[in-house]
Amino acid sequence: MFERSKKAARSLKRLIAAAAVPALSLLAVSLMPFPSDTDAYALYIVSDDDYVHVDELEGGVFLTDGSAELVSRKDGKDLLLTAGQTAAVSYQGSTRSTVTRQETVTELLERLDIQPSPLEMVSVMFLDDRLEISVASELVFYEHISNVTEHEIIYQYNDNLPDWQETVLQEGCDGEYREVYEVVYQDGEETSRQLIEVADREPVPTIIERGTIANFANNGDEVSSIVTEADGSGVITLANGETLTFSSAKTMKGTAYTTGGRVGSITASGTPVHVGVVAVDRSVLPLGTKVYVVSNDGAYVYGFAVAEDTGVRGNVIDLYMDTNRECIQFGVRQCTVYILD
């Protein structure tokens, strides 16, 4: 029994569709004198990169994939061809062209008055647009022995992202150790075997970044709706379908600040300033409070933020922005601040 590599598996995906008709449209086969009853190879059909064991077959036909790798063998009298295929038949130094009928491999050869001797085998390659058939006393197959090592998934946690957000930083792939042997058959028997290729590919892990902040979103995530209940609590629904809850909403005076001058680049919480950081009076909003901020005039949406800085007094929320120009354009506006749970 021979095991195919993943590359071979992919090349045979279409075999399932072909199996419903008599022809095996993407296989190469070889006919030889019948072996003994103890000789049997397993036929495998590929479905979604998995090998599905069909049956233990005996007889005189070698089945191979498109790279001439031996898969199994079956009696040529049972292998029925599809009519209407062009076939080029090479025998004793000459090549003849014919069109297949509803016939077996054995019947096609008999129709062309070709009778392989006990020392000859018949190689039949099913291609997309034709068959290539040749009679020879020697056949060469390629045995692929492959050991696959599954890759692992590594999660990297980011304390600045919402817990529903996952980003694939690196696509992984399985590792594979593969040996390819050239196997020669003469008179229906294996006569030589030679290692011709070794490939060793290490597995590459999939790396996924996953957020940790519960009931939160990124600063610029789009909001599709806000529903407020009678008690002041409510639900914010994002455009991606995620939902966040808030306990209350309050009106605050909104201002803006940026770095420069007396304003440093580190917040009162010890984190670097960035868009999505707001400064508050900690007696009004405790540090660490998660909020969603929009201006009451409807002209400005600051978005989701965390109270990480101080420097204002009273019912004021100071929004960090990247430039002085943005701060000036924002000015002072009354804002609705949704206090997230």
C-alpha cells in the first residue's frame, strides 16, 4: 500500500465526481499479468484532502495519480472507459490514435489487436483531454512517504483591545517530512527502489491576537444603533453586530487636548496617550471608566474611550487628539457620555 502526499491529495479532489461514471478520469493506470491472490493493494479516493478507504482490490491494473505514484491495482477487465475519449496508443515503437468506446481497457487493446505478452505491462494515463497508453516490460512509479506534523495555534493577548476582537497575525501551516522513492516494476514485480527526494518542512504556528477588555470596542468602531431604557441604561450595537451595554448616560462639557508644552505623553494611569484616551476629574468619573462619547450637536463622534488621564475639574471630559488643529476645530462642545458597564 502506498501513501500519497498532500500535493497528490489535492490533485485528486475531482475524483469523487468522476467516480459516479465508469471512467476514472484523473488516474493513471497500468495493466500487467495477474498477480497471485496474496497480492492486493488498497484503492483510495480523495475527498477534502482525506483518504477514504474504498476496497481491497486484486488484479492486473495499477492505479496511480497524475504524478505516476502507485495507488492500487485492479483487474483490467473490470475497468470501464468512457466513450468518446481520444487515446494515443504506443506499442512496439509506433503510436496509433483511436477514440474510446464504452469498453474496458482489455477490450480496447483487443480491438486494436494488441496483446501484451506475459513480460509486458500496459500503462494508461487519463489526462483532461486524452488518454496516453503505452505497452512496456518496465514501469516506473513514485512512492511518497509522508509524515505530517500539525501546527499549533498561539494566542497573544492584548489588554488594549476588546475581548471579542481576534486578528490573525500569522497564518500557520503543518510541517511535513517527505521521502520520494522511484520504484521500478518488471514483469509485474518490483525490481528496484531508490530514494530520489527528501523534503523536511518545519511547522509554522498560527498566531492570533486576542483582546481582553470586556464590554468594549475600538475607538473608531462604527455604531449602528443606541437604545436607551427608561432607567437610563441601554445597549450600543456596533456595525459588526457586537453589542455593548451601558449603565447610564450623562451630559458633560467636552474639550480637547494634545501633547506639547506642559502636556506630556504619559497619562496619569501610566499609559501612553493616544486617541481613545480621555482626561477626567476622578471624583466625577473614576480612572479606568469605559465610555462612548458623541457631541450633542451631532457634528462630532469621538467614539469609544477609557478615562486614563486627569487634569480637569468638575463635569468635564477632555478628549485626546493627535494635533492642535483637531483640538481647535473641536473647541468646546456639550457631549453625551455613555458609561459602559
